[in-house]
Amino acid sequence: MVEKCGGLPLAIKTLGGLLHSKKSEEEWLLIQNSEMWKSKGVLSSLRLSYDNLPYSSLKRCFAYFSIIPKDSHIYKDELVHIWMALGFLLPPKGSNALMEDVGNEYFNILLWNSLLQDVERDEYGNITYCKMHDLVHDLALNVSNNYSATITPSHGFDQLSKAIYVRLEGFKDVNPNIFKVYFDCVQALYAQASILSVVLPNLKQLRVLVLNSHYKEFPVSMGNLKYLKHLDISSSPRYRRYILPKSIMRLYNLQTLRVWALNELPEKVCNLINLRHLVVQKKYAEELSTRYMFTGIERLTCLQTLPHFVVSREHNCFVSQLGGLKNLGGTLDLYGLSDVSNMEESSKAKLCEKFNIQCLLLDWSNNEDEREIRECNDEDVMEGLKPHTYLKELSIVSFKGRKFASWITMMMNLVKITLKDCSRCDGFPPLGHLPKLREMVIFGMHNVKVIGRDFCGGMPSSSSELSDSGSVKTVATMYPSLTTLILQGLSNLEEWLEPIITTGGEDQSMVPVLPKLKVLKIERCPKLTMIPSTVFLVSQLKELVITNLDSSMILETMSKKISSLTSLRLRSISDGDGGSSSNTYFVIDELLKNNFLSLKTLNLDKCPGLTFLTIGVFLDELEVSDCLNLTSINVVEGALRYLIIVRCPSLSELVFVPSTRSILVKLILGPFSEELNEFPWPSFSSVISFPKLTSLTLYGWRKVRSILVDGELDGCLSSTFPALTLLYINDFEGVKSLPNSLAKLPSLERLRIWNCNNLESLPVFNESHSLQYLKIFQCTILEERCRRESGPEWYKIEHIPRIQIGHELIWKH
């Protein structure tokens, strides 16, 4: 059979997936002797796989792919919802399975048979989307028996006689009589919203409607689509607000409603009693008062997907109304929990019974000033909101209790936890024993002064790993899977104590803590001076971010013990009262030396103790900004692709030693020392060409009289920057004219000149030059001289296709 596949990978993969489901020799022989092999190659293998799909309804699901354009991303949940709307997903009699469960099973069978490929998953392993090979798509077209049709204004109407699934593309003005004839049997329609009012009266059997362009006002007749089960308007343009008509409340069979934002919904959406999925593309960022209030949510007993729920006594929205929605799953955001009275009320939400919820947000934000004054009962309320132990992500926001709920430590499947603005808590829940926890984010907990030895908790977690001899051994660890730890805005945190955890028993030994930590971010914790050596000893640590420290003591300790970093960001690091003025310099220098081979990205911002900097050859990205006392930088270029050095007012020397073949792609420089009369271009000692540099941004200052140093760079600009496409020139107030050599840059496409108030003259760009866009902004004299048609500089630029002078945009065709 492998020989019959002709060595084609797709054919062999498809055959392998098919044979995996066959458990007897007889079944294998039936496939081997199939008549399908008479047509050799991949199509025979694909057809065999299709013919052997276990259910006729699954074959109908496969045929539906014929209406999806080739090479499209196929989003799993959306696809399953459409299959459901078309009636393909019927659970077996006597089964407790949901239609969505059947759809997920069907999807996995197609995936296993290699009829789907290129799967993408989210951070929790859930499939988000996949793709379909073009040959498999051809098979879907073949087996669909002309039941699907893609129609354009110029052709395709002859395909509509049998079409059930229709895609209309490119229609603007349409003849209503055309749609009267052909559209009675259509069950799934993809179309522009602009033709909706013409098409709707003829869609008697429509079950799926996907609109893919903007429409100012949806027709009231949408409410007449009595069989409609799937409505998707989520791809409409984001910058225009619209509201669905109230008539959609008559769509009592609607199962799935996909919108861009909830403010598009009419009131009383909870009247749609068969609604199973309310999908919102836009993640909410508005204030609590603007969030949609789901009054009467308890009527939606079929609901599985709900973007958020706001508890509000004023609007008769109570958390207890969620109790009957036993199939809620995915992500659930609960806001306004300050309106919940006690544990008795919160427990009526029955979150512990909703095992399909993967991500849960508990947010108490509301009337913060009032809540600080009165005694709150948040601890009681949180205890009653215990979720199912299948939960993977938990976020707690603006909780005003002093200790977290006891159930948090029982969430054995938890992957990520975020604690934000829990200002009265003076510690964190001990979670070191959770075996799957990968990410922990702590933000704005101002009452925390010490991260104590109880940070890890009690009994360590056990994990298996290979010993040097190859045997499997069990190792006790704390935070065994944690890869990312972020501490932000802990304004009063002073110490992070060393955890002392032992295995217990007679043979006591220290338990490893954070063995897989890769990312550590300590931001805006200004008082922190002590951090456990456990963090330094982690050989996996790759990314380190430290910002807003009043002392460099932590960095001093780290610099001697960390040697595997690939990314380092330091911001607003002071030497403190006890450090010498150059302490930061030595600390950073030590870090760079110890991570010389591994470090790829370096970002230094607002480090006043930094006076001199030398960069090695393995660095890929370097950004230095607002280092007030930095006087000199020595860049030894090797793998460097991005170089940004800005707002360093003491910098007077930039020594740049390029490699034999520079790969620099982006360069941003200036402003530097106000004492300099010339822009301190890097000295080019060995090579004067940057063949891959495409973007160059320069910031000047008042004393600089020329952007280029005469004789050094001006004469060879075109050979120095042969690939430069973007050039931005800013803040050169002392410059009166730009060098003519700028007009010789062979690849320049965009030139922006900003805040050069004394600039009078531009180079002459001839009509054959590559420049496509010129912007002149806040350049008083030059804007006047480049005035359209009348300015003395206009003739130099009038042929450029797109020009912006001040606020005037000029297009050339």
C-alpha cells in the first residue's frame, strides 16, 4: 500500500491515519484490495480515507469544507458551531454528550486522518485553528456534489441550482430578481453586509449567516430568519459602531451569535432562550458602567460561552443567576463582586460544578473609595466562588480581604494565576506544590513587605526525571513547572526571604525551588534589597527584567551568579545611599561578561550610574535610552540587527566596529551631548557598508549645523546605505539644508522631516527616484517654501506620489 502512495508524504500520512483505526487483518486487506487504488497517487489515498469515515454525518461535515476558501485558517470552535447549526452533530440516543462534544470528536477524526493539518494551539493545548491541504480541499469540492458555490458578479450563477452553501464575493449593486430565483434552498451564506436587505427576503431555509463587511444599519427583516441558528457579524470594521435591530430577539432558534463588541447588542438578548454561544471578538477594556448587563441570564439554560457577567443589584443581575447555567465553559469574567453580600449568595453560582470553565476572572472593582472605608466581606464571598479543580487560569482583581480563599491551594490543574490590586493582603497563597503552574503574576499588592519562607507552602510536588544512568527517578520540587514569575508594583516590598524546604524524614535534603524558571520580572518594587539565591542558581533563567530599584544591591548579587540570560532589561536603577557613584556600571559590566555568549537582547533605560558601555559580538538587539551620565559606547558589531541609542545627553563618543559583513537592519541615534557641534556618527574602521540596513532615525539638537560630517560620510552615502528605505530626521533646529547625497540613496521610499524649524532647502529628488512618501511637519520655514505650486522648493518634490506638508496630505496619481 505504501508503494501505491507513490512516495507522496500526504498520501502516506492519510493512509497511516486510516489504518490506525483498523484493528483486524481483514480490515487492512479490504483497504489493500480497494478499487480506489486503480487511480494511483494521492487522490486514491485521500478518497479511501474519506470513504472510510465512520459516520455519514461526518462525511457531510467534511463536504462543508468545500465552501471555505483554499489556504484559509479554519477556526475549530467556529467550524463546530456551524456544523451544529446545519444539523450535522446529533449525539447518540441515550448519550449525555453535547452537540459540541460530537463536533470535537469529528474534528479530531479528520485531524487524525490527515484531512486537516498545520494545527495551532493556545497556551493550554486547546486547538485554535488549522489548515487544509489544497488537494484535500479539491476532494471536499468533489464530494460536495455541487452543493457549494462561490459566486461573483461576473460568473457562477449557473452553479446555484443545487447550492446549499453559498459565498457571494464582490457584489455591490445587485438585481433583486436574481436572488428570487436561486436562493430558496440556501442554508449557509457568506456575503457582504451591504447586499443583505436584497438577499434576506429570499432566504427561506437559512441556518448560517456570516457577514464580512460593514453595514450602517442592519435591516429589521433579519428577525424573519426563523431557522437561523448561527449569526456572525464579528468581522465588520472596528472603527464603526452599529447596533443590531431589536427584531433579532425573534430568532428563537439562534444557537451562536458572534459580534465584535457587546455594545452592538440590543437589550434583552437573554430572550434568545436557545443561545449556546455568545462570542465577542473584542476583549473588554471599558469602565464597569459601560459593560453590558445580562438581565435575565438565568433563562439561557443552554449557554456555554459568555464573555462576562456583571453583578449589579441596580440592574437585577445576581451571581446566583449563573447557578442554572451548568454548561458554561471556556473563559468567564465576573465583575462587580462587591455587590455580592456573603458566601451563601456567592456559592449559588455553583462554579464548582462547571467543569468546562478553563479561565476565571474574579473582579471586585467598584466604588473603590467607598470600599476602603466600610468593612468588606470579600473573603467570605471568595470562599463561595470556588471553581472546579479543572480550572487552568485564575485572575483575582481588587480583592479587599486580608487572606485569599483556601480553595486556591487545591487547584491542581492551575497553569496561570494573576493577583492584581489586592491591596489589603500582606502575602500570597502558598502554591509551590501545584504541579502544572507555569506563570504567576503579582501586581499592585502594596501591603506586602516580605515574601516569607512560606511562599512555597507545605509538601513539595514530586516529578519524574531521567538520571545520569538513564533510569527514571522521582524528585521533590517546589514550583516544579513555573517558567514565568512577574512581580509588579509592590511598592513596600523590602525582602524576599530564602525558602527552606526539606524532604522530611530521616534523610533530609534541601528541595529545589523554581527549577524551570525562565522569565523573571521585578518591576516597580523600589524598596526591594534582598532576593533568594534560589533564583540565581536556576540554570534555565533566560529573561530578566528589573525596573525602578532604589538600590543596585540585588543586581550586585545576581551579576555574579547568572550566566544563561538571552534577554536583559534594566530600567531606573539607582545606586542608592550605600553604593558608589559607579556601582551600576560595574554591576552591568559583570552581567554582560557573565552572559557574553548567551545574551541576545539588551535594554538599558534610565541608569544614571552607567558611564561607559562596551557591547560584544553576539548581541542581536541593543537599546540604550535616557542614561544621563553615559559618555561613551563601544559597539563591537557581529550579530547585531537592531541598534537604538537615544536621549543620552552626555554621550560624546560612539565607537562602532562593524564586522566584515554587517547585518544591521534598524538604527536609531540621538540626541546626544549638547556640547557637540557635529552629529557623532560612529567611526567606521573596517567596513563602510550596511547592506541590510532598511530603517534609519536621527534625533539632533540645536548646536548641530550639519547632519553629515563633510568628507567622511557625505560622499559615500549611497554605498554605505544601499538598502535604506525609511529615513526619519528629527529636531535638527540648527540645520538649514539637507545634503544632496540624500537624493542618491538608491532604495529610499519614505522620508520624514520633523521639528527642524530653520531648515530651508531640500535635495533634488529626480522623477526616477524611488521615494514614494515625504512628510514635513513642524518645520516652519520649509513648510512655507514647499507650499504646493507656489513654494520655491516645490519643484524638487512635486513628482513624489504622496506628500504631507503640515496637516495637508497631497496624493499624486
